[in-house]
Amino acid sequence: MKKIYTCLFFVGLLITTLTAQDSIYYRQCITDLSSRDFHGRGYAFKGDSLAADYIAQVFKTYPLEKWTPDYYQHFTIGMNVFDGEVEVDFGQEFEQPRLFEDLQIMAYSCAMQGQYKVKPLSPDNVIAASKKKSNKYKKLFLLIDLSKFDAKDSIQQKKQKQVLEIVHANGLNAKGYILVSEKLMGWPLSLGRVDAKHVCINVSRSYLTKIPKKVRVKLDRQRINNYQTQNVCGYIKGKTYPDSFFVFTAHYDHLGHFGKDYIFYGANDNASGTAFIMDLARHYSKAENQPDYSIAFLALSCEEVGLLGSFHFVENSYIPISTIKTLINFDMVGTGEEGITLVCGHAFPYEFEKFAQLNTQHQYLNKVVPRHASNNSDHYPFYEKGVQAFFIYAMGKSGRYHHASDTLELLSLGGYTGLFKLITAYINLYNQP
């Protein structure tokens, strides 16, 4: 904790000395949030709580107005936490697999320790066997090869989806499953909400070139059914229209640990977005920058778990949803040398055009591109309620998505200054002359 508060002291000094859109401050916030001190801002070792405390302390330093004494909006979730040993071994014929390179373990997997026989089963046989109630696989790991499914064939993709549904629900009552795919599937942390009684291992075809006879698994997992997490919320009161709000959001949570040693640092996803709204809060907290409309700053938890933080805020909002003029959600904005995309730009073409015209006039960014509405970030629960809500992500080269290589060193911050100027120029459109 000493190191964390040393960071806070440094950030405090920066707050008082730097001007608007200064990348030194922005970089420092990303550095802090994506450091080992915050354990990947996940649920092992309370990484999310450490990050929330950091953000709340910074909000207090500005200071932002608050709806609660500590800026927190608490809520609870059920979650699997992997904070111990993670080992998978297929025997002497195979090299030791690399986590999230050769294989990954689905987040719903249960704690397990032991060695088990492996039985190969074709996708067709999986589907056929699922229609019969049997315990003949209860001591086995079933190996299912999905690598030959054609992604362009809708019938095959439908079959693959059916197989995955059977596996996730443990429809064959197996000890576990080994899914072989051409490349590793996505790793949704939202599956960690499921308290399963089996293990599922996804292995790349390039690693598992032949069928192993046995698999040895050591997987430490805790199930926490009432894990307390929190959104961090503050606001700047508007000079002229204090009861009408612009809202800036970003999720501060990430995937955290998988085992003791593997950390998803999440510099771009989404220390970059969190640092950006912190920077905007720093800017608007200065008396000379006080806006005419109020601005809320929401650092949201549990985006990676299924947008739970934003859904919770919408259902328990401190402000009437109808008073939100525009919401802008920042998610993965650590690059930007190729411009930015505004998700929901097509849904709100008149408002999108304001961003586009400002950028054309001042050349803040390489380009500003609209996209259709989507449900993949924290703007969505607000959008569902009728809010004019945008999700901004930056375009450019970064570290691998949902991988340990998502670090600050691989972020250009190339669009930072332009994006900051674009957002403040947009807010200025609504300020009184």
C-alpha cells in the first residue's frame, strides 16, 4: 500500500502543476492503474478495491462533488477467484504448456487436483451422447476437436455452438473437457459468475498435435458468492444548468489474476479510459473551466463481468436518466494515431456530426468514424434506457486484447491530445457565450 499512496502523492503534485491535456499526468495514471500493485484490477487479491480506492482518493484531491461519503456505489456479485496454483500437464510427450499462449482454462471451472484419463469424442458423438442421461464419463476428460469447423459455414458454426453449450453446461457429466481449436477462443470473465462443477481447458491445435492419454490438473479456485465491489462516482456542478448532466464513463476493472503469477495488466483495456475521465475531471474541477452543465464522472466496475457496474448504476442512478444530455464512454483509448470510432454514431447522426465537424475544422485527430450501436461496453445500459450514449475507442496498434502484453509500453498515446481537445470542444458547444 505504501507504493500506491506514493503514486497518489505524485499524482497530487501533477494535479497542481500541469495544464490541460498534459500527457505526463495521463501517462502516470495509466502507469499506476496498470501496475502490479493493483493485481490487474480484478477480484483476486481485491485488485478492484485497490484501484477503486486510488480513483476515489484522486477524486477527493480535485475535489469532485459526491453523492456518497466515499464516492463509492457498492454492490455485490458472485465470482470465481483464481489466486493460487494453476498447472496443466499432458505427460512427458508434451512440453509444458504456456498459459494463454498454448491453452486457457474457462473461468467457470471448479477447483481440481488430480490425474485423469482422456477420451476423444467427435462433435457429432457429443451431441448424440447429450441426449442420453449417463454417468459413464464422470471420471474422464473428454477431448473434442473443434479445429476443423469452418467459420464460414453456418451449419458447422451452429453445430459448434451446440457443442459448446453442452460443454459449458456439462451435459455429459464429465470430469472435464479439452477443447482443441485452431486458435484460442475468447476468454470472457463473465463466465466466472458461473459456479460449475467441472473444468474446461481450451488448447490450440498447434500445441496439441496428438491425443494425450492423460491430463494432470491442479487448479486452485475460490467461489465468493457475495463479493463486494463498487462504482466510483463524482461530479462537477454546472454554473447555469446544475440539474442537467453530461456523463463521462469508463470501466476501471480488468481480468486480474489467473493464478498467482499470470496478470492481465489492462493498460489499454481500460486503464487508458479510466485515466482519461480522471484527466477530464481534473480539467473541469478548475474554477476557470467550470461548465454550464453538470458533468458526472463514473468509474465503473464489473464491465468485464457483463456490464454489471453500468447496469447497477442505471437501475440505482443518482441522477434522473432523463436529465442526461449526452453520455460518452471511453474504452481502450490508449492509441489513436489512426483516429477514433464513435459507436452509436449512426444511431445519433445529428450529434455525431458535431464531433465530425469539430474534428474537420480543427484537425484534432486523423479521423472520426461512426459505427452502429453495440452492447459491448458500458454505454449500452444507458443507451437501452434512451440516453444519447456514445462509446469511443481509439484506433492504432496496441498490445494483445485480454492478454498480459496489454501494457503501457505498447501504447502510443498518439490520439490523447487530439481526443482531449475534441471532447472539451464538444462540451464548449453547450456552454453559454
